[in-house]
Amino acid sequence: MRSNNYVIGFVVTMTVVVALVLSLMATGLKPIHDRNEAIFNKKAVLAAIESELGENVKADKLPDGEVLSIFDEKIVQTVIDIKGNPVSSEEVEARGYKGGLAEHVDMKKEKKKPAEDRIFPVFTYDNGGESIYIVSIRGNGLWDEIWGNVALKDDFATIVGASFDHQGETPGLGAEIKDNPAFKRQFQGKSIYDADGNYTSVVVRKGGARNTRYEVDGISGATVTADGVSDMLHTGIRYYQPYFKTLKKS
Amino acid sequence: MAETTIEKKEPIFAFGKKERKLLTDPLNDNNPITVQVLGICSALAVTTLLFPSIIISIAVIFVCAFSNLFTSLLRKSIPKQVRMIVQLVIIATLVTVVELTLKALDYPTYKQLSVFIGLIITNCIVMGRLEAFAMANSPWKSFLDGVGNGVGYGVILIAVAFFREVFGKGTFLAGTPFEVKIIGPNSEYLINTMADGSWFSWYQNNNLMVLPAAAMFLIAIMIWIHRAWNPKLVDIS
């Protein structure tokens, strides 16, 4: 048996050494981590407009340099509030998002706030004269949160593309919203309004789409996740409607 | 009459029969998964795809080897009263090192594995080897023992993941540049089950394979085969 003093001395020394090593390593790698995270998030945005970037382009396989240059040259980032008014980058920074751009807005944090206090990122992609608006949405799946980006044409009704991700949906079932490219592809060309002009968003229909205008096929065995996607699209895109209205007027 | 035994001083990095046994034993007679049935939880959780399983295996080999090494180096100065906590701190430190490195090298995989890297801390194989081996053996031997057990774990993990990915998703090494799409319902796959006159039109990917239950069956089958092939194991239990 060692004396108490020895034990305390040993534990304290070990803690200090370990803390020093780990904090040095974490600080040293921070710039690389931040860069990786930024590129990861940018790729998720680009995943919604894959079809516009060229044939057979996979956003997650794009080289890092290309992702950054697309963002620099072709994408304008805007942050808006629930009324559709733009929020200045100082204001965004004041809300705790360092950098103040749309890409820095953390939808996970925003989702916890009451709707009227939230801010929303918008990425406007310039496709040679035509603007495509990419909006971020977030909702709940079966086990945990799901989120995604939806790209809309400048008629604010037709979907150009969508991409989804999730925290912990079942692999092979709910996780197909991310893993199965065929599920994402279905959203291309869908309208978020029915033939009479009522807002419907896009509905993921169990047993197969009935109204091809605004419905897509569900995933068998993943009804709850699919319903989550429907809900997320319905509420998520609606938050952007006031902003779209201001754009339509101008 | 005093008996004098002249102890032959062994070189620090000896690599003889005993050392080789430290590496090969966990692959067969003492495999951590199929014989000791340790570390099952992570074997069920991460093995849906081959690539993440390979990453986890490398991480476990690293953590196992170096935690064994450091524990063995410190074994004479670690106070017995707090030895488990000290071992845990060593493991946790190494796991954090792995996590920070992976986050810098391959961010998408880091995101995909999320909590499972951190859960290596609770992998009973690591702690088990520290208690059973590193606390009583020299650093070099402990290091080899750690590598051996890590590899023994990794081999099973990768084998399970191979079957789960091929039969569950019809792909091989998905998510890497070496991805091969083997069998599936469109022309991107080598065997297109939807093609006209395809011999495989009856085939569907097995959704059970991507659920943890499939890993349970696969590991059980591996234990069965292992025991049938190595009768020495049957008498142990």
C-alpha cells in the first residue's frame, strides 16, 4: 500500500500531463478541424444542387478546392429572420455564430428557439443568370434529428434538388434518406404547391406517390422517418415563404 | 546448499517463440471475440459497413497496444488503490488522440462513426488486457500483446462487416475510392438484378443484415466454425 500523499501526487501529476498533451493537440489541430467542418457543411449545401453542377457530380466526392471556389464565385449567402427580413452579419455574429455568414448558422441551435426568434440561412446559387435558392431545414426522424437542404428555382415553387442527413436513423431503413441516391433524386422537379396553388410542400407517401406533382415514394420499413421528412419539409420551407414573397415583389 | 540460478538477461526487444505466441494467440486460441466473447457491443454496432470497421479496428489496435505499453511502463509506480482509474485515464487519453487525429484526417468518417470512437474507452478488451497482462509484464511484451489482441478483434470485426455489407447493401468498401457495387437493382451495380433476363431477378438485399441482430448471428456462426475447427477450445468451457 502506498501512502495517501503518494497517491495524490501520482494522480495530480498524471492529470496535468494528460491535460497538457490533449489540450496542445486539440489547439494544434483546431484550424484543420474547422476547415474540415466548413467543407463538410458546404458539401451538404451543394448536395442539394448536384444536378446543376454537371452530370454525375457527387457533392461528397468534389475536391475541397472546387467546393470553396463554387462558394466563393457562385453562391451568395443571406441570413433572414422569420418575417423574411435580411439579418446583418454583425447581428448573426452577436447571436454567437462566429463569421456571421449563413454557413455558420447552426440549425440545431436555432431549432430549439421559439420560431419567431430563429434565423435562417439562404444560399443563392447563380446558375448563369438564373438564381437557385437553397434553404436549410431540420426536423425529427424516428430516433433522433434529421436535417437537409432543399434547392428551389426562382419561381419559388419547383424543387431543383434536395439532400438529407440524420443523426441516428436505422441503417438500411431510415438512413436511406441519406444513403439512397434514388430517394433524393425523386424530389427533382416536384412542386411545393398543388394544381390550385395551395401550399402542400412535398409529401413522402407510404406505399408510393399518388399525386406525382408533389408526392414522392416512401421507403418501405421506414414510415416514421419518411413522415418526419414530410413534416420537416412542410414546416421548414414554410419558414422561408415570407422571404420568397419579398423577393417575388422586387 | 544455496542454489544459484543465473538469470539470463533478455534483450528488451527480443522476438522469440514467446513473443510470437503473444501475437498469434489472440488470433486463434485466445481470440477476444470468439473465445473470450469480449467487445461484442461494438462488434454489433459498427459493422454495417466495411470501411468504418477497418477504421475502428485500426483505432483499437492503436489504443490496445499503446495503453498496454504505457501501463506496463508505469506498472511499478501505479498505486494499487487507484490502478483502475489510472488505466482508464490512459485509455481515455489515447482514444481522444485517435478521435482528434481522425477528425483532422477524414472528417466524414469521423462524423459517421461519431460516438463509436469514444466508446472504445468502454471496450472491455482494452481494460481486460491492462489488468490481466500489462500490470504484470514487461513493456515490450505488453505492447505485442496489445497488438495481438487488437488484431484478433479487428479480424473478426472486418469479417463480420464484409458479410453484412455485401449481403445487406450489395456493395464492397462503400464510401471509399475502392468502392465496388456488386449486386443491386440498377445499372450502377456489377450484377443488375433489374436487367432484362437477369439470372438474379429474385435477389434482394437482406435488410436484416444491416440490423445489429445479423451481427449477432454472424458472430455466433463464427464462434461455431472456430470451435469446430479448433477442438482445443471445446474443453475449456
